[in-house]
Amino acid sequence: MNTLRSFYFLRSGVAFAWVALVVLLSNLGVPPVVSGALLVLYPAWDALANILDARRSGGLRSNPGQRLNAVVSIATAAVLVVALTVRGNAGGLFIFGVWALLAGLLQLFVGIRRRKIGGQVFMMISGAQSALAGVFMTIQAFGDAPTIAKLAPYAAFGGLYFLLSALRLTFKRPTYDAYQSEST
């Protein structure tokens, strides 16, 4: 449980750092290539985080939700580069929205599978909210596409849910480290 708790604190910290960087750079009026790079980094980090998480809980073979999430996130990072180049913010928002939908559903699936070890209610809520936000982002891509700063609340909520899960695991009565021995 300590390992999962630490991992959730890490995920929370990275999400909050990304939000702070996006807000700071948006206020400075950085070139689109910089904000595009930040947008690509978000799913790339998610892919790495899913791989790290799966390795600590039985490996990628034992965790199909995380394996698929990592693959989807890697593909999304690559497709985002193309979408941003070809269609600008609208293309980037569309791809990011589709990814948020898929990643949210996969996070919900992983949270449901892990519900017995605790701290997963927030992960399930986060997954459902991510999926819903993905639908809205995808629809917005057909209108006036917002800047990357408009995506900061999405990442901030993700960071908040990881923080709440970490805190839940911090104050839960210790039993055993089910996260380390999880293989189903």
C-alpha cells in the first residue's frame, strides 16, 4: 500500500506541476510549439506512469487495462504531434479529447479491479470524469478550439483525485501491501 500511495502522490505532483507550467507559460504568451509540446507531454507521461504502475503490480501482462492505457497514451502522443501540425489547436483538442475518453474508461476499469485495496473510489470517479470531459473536449474541437490553458482544469482535477487517493491510502488501516502482490 505504501508503494501505491507513493505512486499516487507522484502522479498528483506531476499533474499539479504540469498545470502550473501551463498556466505560467500561457500568461507569458509562449509560441504554439511550446504549448503543443506540453500537450504532447501529458499523454506521454500518462503512458510512462501506467507502465511504472503495472510493473509494481504484477507487470503489463497481468494488468490489461494499464497495458492498453499505455499503448493508447503512446499512440496519442504521436498522433497529437501530427494533429497539432495539420489542424492546430482544434486538431490537438480533438485527439486529446478522444484520448481523455479512452484513458478515463481504462482508469475506471483499473479502479474497479483494485477497489478492494482501497483508495480507488477517487480513481473510479476520476476515470468517469475524464471520459465525460473527453466527450466535451471532442465536441469543442469542432467549434473555437481553446488554448492549452483551458485544459489545465482537466489535469488539475486528475491531480486532485490522485492526491485524494494517496491520502485515503495514508489514513487507511494497514493490512498488507496488496498492491505489491496484486496480479489479477
